[in-house]
Amino acid sequence: MSTPLTELPPSVVSDDAALRVVVVNGSPHDKSKTMGLVDVALDALSTMLPTTVHRIDVYRLGPEFATATKREDVAPDVETELLAAETADLLIAATPVYRGSYTGLFKHFFDLVDQYALANKLVLLAATGGGDHHALALEHALRPLFGFFQAMTAPVAVFASAGDFDGTTLLNPRVYGRIEMALADVAGLLAQRVHASSAQEQVHHD
Amino acid sequence: MSFEIGIMTFGEVTRDPISGELSSPRQRVRETIEQAQLADQVGLDVFGVGEHHRGDFVGSAPTILLAAAAQATHDIRLTSSVTVLSSEDPVRVWEQFASIDLLSAGRAEIIAGRGSYTESFPLFGYDLTDYADLFREKLDLLLQIRERNPLTWSGRFRAPLVNADIAPRADGGTIPIWVGVGGSPASAISTGRLGLPMALALLLGPITFHEQTVELYRAAAEQAGHDAAQLPISINTHGYVGRTSQKARDEMYPYFAQGMADNNHQRGAGMRIPRAAFDAQATPRSGLLVGSTQEIIDKLLTYHDLYGLERAIIQMGFGGMPQKLHLEAIERLGTEVAPVVRREVELRTGRAAA
């Protein structure tokens, strides 16, 4: 079921020319600060590039997902979600910091992702925590996870503390600034890939 | 507007760590009114009572204590510090403060806060997961009640009001409503956007602790079209004015350490602040307002210069300081500190001639 190694990564220029952004959301809550942070990033990204967004709430994937230990065991709808993450043009990996790291089911989702499916995939890391002292969980927990996958994590990861939010609405302009900076890099990398891929198509057509 | 200096209390009922005595709640409520009376007599500008729903405080119903203080005082402004608005009915809050305003001939004020303690939520049947939404909605309702009468309003957390007559109205037509901010960027920003005065709470830490909070507040106010420079900011911080620098520290420390142990729990147990850490908090570049008359004057002026403050409210008596020491500190603050600070601020801001 996993994407074969030999298969070329899906072109970032899909039929409708929109970039497929997939969010893997590790928050267990319906209304979450983590999604409050991600929504700001998605909003800002949509002003830079045409995007379609697919969101995967790992805590809504059900008990069969939670108990699956092998990719073969997952239900078809969960398989669809795993494939969506594996074939995204941009993956946003977002989680609250629980007990010093990503949440349990967030990691479980990636435990079911094919070992090479995320190789060279552009991944934006995002996390929220009770205080600023959790910020480096992005670097010490999230980034190594995607290092394993040989993914291309965006250089700037975005973090927001509980105090930056009114409920789930992000208010702190400094975090907005950080998101803009992260997205400038992401948009640059995506644009390069679009360019490279259309140049390649050009060669094929000639 | 000149610089205002006040005091506030939670009405602590804490066992005296030196004498071992525990004052009764009956004694403590009377002492609280006596503090207000003296603060008024020595010319302080504000008296505040905090809201805490626990056996070791008598301040669970600050409006009742403020009403009693209204009868015992003449000029001093009377404020909650804070009203935990999220677990209150804003209609009732308005009715009570308007009554205090009538009793005191226009001296009532409200500091509306989210509450640093959460005991009131289960007591009044509110869910802590609604923390942010509760405050936003209730503040909106309170501001609208202040704005107009009768009022038609609807929200999520209480029954709608249809052409409701909410009485009495305030003595002077309005009541100042401040928002208590603990320092989170988001609450400073929401307060700025609403163009409301901000009462900043600073517990411990560098005196510059709230520079960013104030910047964010003013920037948010500006962006929302308010005259940011005109918005008043107040600081609430612990303190004590002693006869000498050393005496002040020696007298405040045992009680403050007790108060911290009772209220600042780590791993489920109280943590006493070590004397060295306390003394560090008392140095000129940190926030605690403890020291001699001159030290308090200097530090209040530093606060004023840093944040453009209009008001400082000093929390005294934390940890159940004996009434005698508490009253002496109020007297020094009113007679020796306040006149100098007010005059100096007027000189610095060029408002003396106005």
C-alpha cells in the first residue's frame, strides 16, 4: 500500500495548479490552540500561493487507528489519510507539547507512515505549549522525527505559547512575524519545485 | 491626571509565622475596613480588595467589603482587585458596583479579571474550558450595561436581555472599568483593542518584566483607533514601606515567605522563597516594592518612567502581616511616599501647570 520508492513524487503542479497542503493535527481537542496557530499559517500561505488544504485530526481517526500496529491493519479511510499525508506537496506537522514532546497519537500516525514516503518532502513544523520553555520541543522532538524520514523540514519552525492566544485565537504579532518568516522560506522552496517540475515536463514534451 | 497611589489586600487569614497566632475572619474583616479608613485619612488614592474563594482569605465577596469601606471613608477610590468576571453575572456586578458608587458618592471602580485562581469556576457552575470565551462575553456585557440602559443583549452563557432596565445607574453616570492583566501577551492585546485601562499585575521578577506587555497593549490600542498614549496603565505589585531599608525587608520577609508558601505550590507543596531570593527581588532593578520611604519613591518613579504609569496599587499584608505593621506601612506610604512621587511625576510630565 505504501508509495513505491521508484515512483516519482507527485508533481506539485496538480491539474488545478493548487498546492496540496496536508495538516497532521496532533491535538486531541475540537477547538485547539494548535489549529489556531495552523489556521493563521494556512491563511497567510493562501495569500502567497494557490493551495488546497486537507486536515487530518489524528485523535478523530478512531479506536481502530489507535490499536493498529501495522499499516496493513488500518481501515480504508485511515489508509486514505495516510496516503494523503504521504502525497502532499506540503505537510504541516502540528502538535501541542504534551509531557515534553508531541502527543501520543501524533507519533502513532507517523509510525504507520511508510519509511521513505516522506523523503525530500517539504514539512513545516508547528507546535503550541503552555509556556515558552516548550519551544525547543520543535527542534529536539519534531525535527528528529522528520530527520528519520529524510524529509525536508522548513528551516523556521513555528511555536506559540498559551499566553499568545485568546481562547484559540492567536493574538501575538511576534508569532505572526515568525509565521511570515517560515512561510517565506516554504513558499520559496515550493516555487523552486514548481519551476523545476515544469521545466522537467518541458523536456519531456520537447 | 496626576499619579495615583493605592493599596490592596486579599484579606488573608494566615497563621502568623512568628507569633503563631491565627486571626479570626471576624477580626480580619474589621481590620480590612480599618486599613481602608487609614489609607483614606493619609491621602492615598485607591483601596482595593481582591476576590479569592478560599478559607484563608476573607475576600470572597469584595463588593461587601468595599460597601463597608465606603461608609468608613470619604475621598479614597474603592476598587475590586480583581473581580473574577468570568464566573460572575455582569448584571449583578454592575448592580453591586453602582450601589457602592452611590454609597461612596462616585468612588467605585472595577478591575475585571480572568482570575489567577480558579476556585470560583466550579463554585458558580462554570467550565474552565470556556475560560477565554467567558471573559470576552462577560466583559462585553458589562461594558454595554455601563454604556446604555435599558439594554437588549444576547450571548452564549446567560439568558438574553430584552429591553432590560438595569438599576441603579452609577452616581456620576459611569464607573471606571479596568482590565486586570497578568502579563500574557494575548490579554494585553485584547485589552488594548478595546481601549480599556490596563491594571498590570507583577508578582516577582525584573522591574522591566512588563515592557513587552505594555508595548503590545499600546500598539494594539493604536491599531484599533484608540489614543494609545492617553490610556491609563496601573501596576499592582506586592510591597511594604518600612522605617529603614533593612527593617522593611526584615519585617516583610517572614509574612511574604508564608504567603508564597501558602499560594505558590510546586509539586503539590508550598515553596518558601529563600531570604536571598527575596532580597534580590528588593533590589532597584526588580519589581518588589519593599524598602525605606526613599527606596519606594525611587522605585515608583522607575515604574512610572518605564511604563508611563498613571497608578500604582501596592498589595500589602500578604501572608497575614500583623495589623500594626500593616497600618504603619500604609501611613508611611500616604504621608511620606505619595506626596513626593505625585509632585515628581507632575514635574516630569509637565502637568503641574495644567
